[in-house]
Amino acid sequence: METNHRNNPYDNVYPNNPDNNRAYANAPYSMQPIAGAIRQEDNVFTKRLKEHFPFFGLGSALYALFYTFCLYKNASGITYPFFVIGTLCYFFCSMRKLGVPYKKDSVFYIVSLVLLGISNCLTNSGPLLLMNKCGIFLLAFLLMIHTVYQDGNWNFPKYFCALAETFGVTITCVFRPFSDMVFYFDAQKQQKNGKKSYFIPILIGIAITIPLLFVMTLLLASADAVFSNMLDSILEAFNFATIFQICFLMIAVFFGSYAICAALGMKNVKEEVGNHQVLEPVIAIIVTATLSVLYLMFSVIQILYLFIGNMQLPEGYTYSSYAREGFFQLLAVCILNLIIVLICLYLFRDNRALKVILTIISGCTFIMILSSALRMLMYINRYNLTFLRIFVLWTLAVIFLLMAGVTIFIYMNRFPLFTYSMIIVTVFYIGLSFAHPDYWIAKYNLMPTHMEYLNDYDIDDSQQYLCRLSADAAPILLNEKTNPYLRQNIVGDVDAMEELSWLRRYYIKIDGLYKDMHVRSFNFSVFTAGKYVN
């Protein structure tokens, strides 16, 4: 019997009362904690999560309330940076309660998250807002994994697997608050040595009261017209659709935030990085050598024709067809080359010949990136800027730097490729987010030198695109000094904007955004744009 007690996984739950540990270990299955779909022994973190359920339960509830206040129907308000800071405080307080120490090198993640939160209330661009939120979500998960695990030697595949596994375990832990609550109150009851607990009876009473109250209210309303009218007047004061949405969001955030803490506490991800370089390098050599010959031929043509051939178009080609046909294919090839080189480095055994071939592929990829950029610049020079065209140029710059890191990694296995790549992508994206591309799109497209090459159809299409820009472009589009159409046609006369329907639509859009803005949804870009419509 003593051996069983000594091996009891719950002996550390109540170190001062071993009888309670034995009683809990021998409790019926239904009273023991259920961690997702698969039960497993508790570790020190999951035990602390259960022991301090009031802290984590109340903390998740307060966080859900805070989350709803900041983000409910508020995609770009002043509350966004406060939401990011509050999320970081909630996370680190939870980790501290679990006993997970803070890491000093988490500063980069924290600063990046706060900057993205600030960027959200400085811009009104839909694509930027969407990418900001995706970036915040991804960086937050990386910060959580970095805080809980010793990830100093992790590589790309290990991080991807850790992210996927943590996300999957989080889903299985959605209902952990129920099992942890039962564990906590059952343990409290046992500690009180027979003292009666009123928690379960209270829950039962509430569960019976709610449907009974609903039925009785309906019966009484149908029995008396005066009571029914009074009840209708009360109900009209409430927007039940909004109340339902808010309650649903709060419940979802509560269970989601608690599940993340539970998933991190389970520490299911193994910290060791296995050696997956077991495949025969001859396979990779055959494939990459063939590709490298093809790439060398293509690169020579780009150098001789595109780079030093004054970029003359082939016969029968227009700027539009040449740029469009070339750019997207080359962008796809560059991305595939990056993936191919990484696969060869992580799955195939070291081989000198393979490294040389991968270096050739990397060099050819640099030439393809330059070729893609030149083609896109040709297209922009002919058909002006759009957000997509700026974004693809940004993507090419990032791929260039990522490929440079991969080239270093080919010969230096200790090079922190994932950390380098994460920093490059994060820093460059933060720069793009704060640059307000819509502002520069409007400024570039309205220059007379950039409009003279457009025919009537292209001018109309360009103007319709300008109309769809966000409030970030208002200092250009609604400014007499920078918009010649505004200065020439509608100086001081808003009604005259009927002459340019695209500009009038943009004006009405900005005016509506400015008037609908309130304290919680205050946005600096919309506020600045509002100065040009008042």
C-alpha cells in the first residue's frame, strides 16, 4: 500500500494532508479532472492551475470582459493598444502564478506586439488592419511558446510543429474550466473535513430558476394585458441581439483564454529537437542539380536581356502583359526555391556537392527576385500604384533577406535562422504598417507626370481605385494643394463634387467615418481625415 501511495500522482496536491490526496486519487472517475479528450497525469503546472482555480477563473472572466470592451465592433479604435498591453499583463500574471519564469529576451516580442497595437489605431486601411491582427495573433502565440519552453535550439520545423500542437491542445482544453472547478471545490470540501459546501446546490438552483422564470413570465404576460404592455415597454429598451453577441463573445474569450493557459501548462511539446537529416543526399542532388541548370539558363537570359538590354519589351508584348506574365510566376518560383532549400537542409544528410548546388539555386533566386522587382516597377510606372503592388515589392524585399539568411545557414548550421527570419519579417512588417501605404499611393498616383501616360479608361479606373482608399489618403485626396482635381473643379464648393463622382463618394465615406467615431473607436487616421471634411 505504501508503494501505491508513494507513486500516487496526486501526492503533491495537498502536501500537508496526505489523506486528502489518497481520497482524491481513489475518487470515482467522474470526480477526477478531465483534461481534454485524453487524460494524463498532472504536472506541477496543471496542479497549480487546479489549486488556484479562483485566480485563473476570475482572471479569465475579467479578461473576457476587458477583451469585449476593447474589441467588440471596434477594429481600429484607441482601445487596441490597451488591449494588447492588457493581454500581455494577463498572460504574464498567469504564467507567474503557474511558476513559469519571465525571460528577458521576450522584450522583442513585447515591443513588437505593442507597436502593432498602436499601429491599429493610427491607420484605417483594411488590409493593414487585417494583417496587424494576424501578426498580433501569431506573435502572441510565439511569445507564449517561447516563455514556457526552452526553445533556444529550435528550428523552423520544430516551431511549426509546436505551434500546431499547442493550438490543437488548446482546442481539447476548451472545457477545462468545468473539470478544474469540480476538482477545486471537491478538494475544498475534503479539506473542510465534512463541512457542507453550497456551491453545487447554488448552481442547481440557478439552473432550475432560469427556465422556470422564463415560463412563468410568458404565462403571466398572456394572462394580463397591463402586465404584458409593461413587459413589452421594458423589453423594447434592450437590444437583445447586441446583448447576445456580447455575451457570446465574452463566453468564447473566457473559455479560450483559460484553455490557452491549460494547454501551456500541460507542456505537451517535447523540447528536444530530433535529427531529421536521414535521407540520402543523392536524391536531393539529382533534383536540385536539374533545377539549377534550368535556373542558370534563365538567369543568364535575365542578365543579358532584361538587366543590360535597356529593358526593351519583346515584340508583340505590352507593359501590362509582360509585367503580369512575369511577375507572379517568378514570385511563385522564389517562394518554392526558399521551401526547397529549407527541405534539403533539414531532411537530407550533409553533403558538400548538395551545398554547392543549393548555393547556386540561392544565387539564381536573387536574380529572379531582382527580375520580379524590375518587372513590377515597369508595371507601376505604366499603371500607377496600388496596395497590392506595394505589398508584392515588400514581399520581394523580405524574400531577398530571408534567402540571404538561408544562404548563410547552408554553411553555418548554428546560424539562428528562425530567429533571424522572425525578426526580419516582424521589423519589415511594422515598418510597412506605420508607413500608411494608402497615403503614398494617393500622392504618387495624383502626380501629373504619372497621369500623362494613362488613357481615358485608365484614368477612370485609377480614380475609382483612389475612391476606395482608406482615411489614410485623405491628407492627399482632400487637400487642395496636393489634389489638382479638387483645386481645379471644386474649390470651397462641396456640392460641386457631383462633377467628380469618385471624389464625392470618397468625401462622403470619410465624413461618415468621422461622424460615427466615438471615444472607444477613436482612430487617429480618421480624426486627421475629418479635418478635411469640416
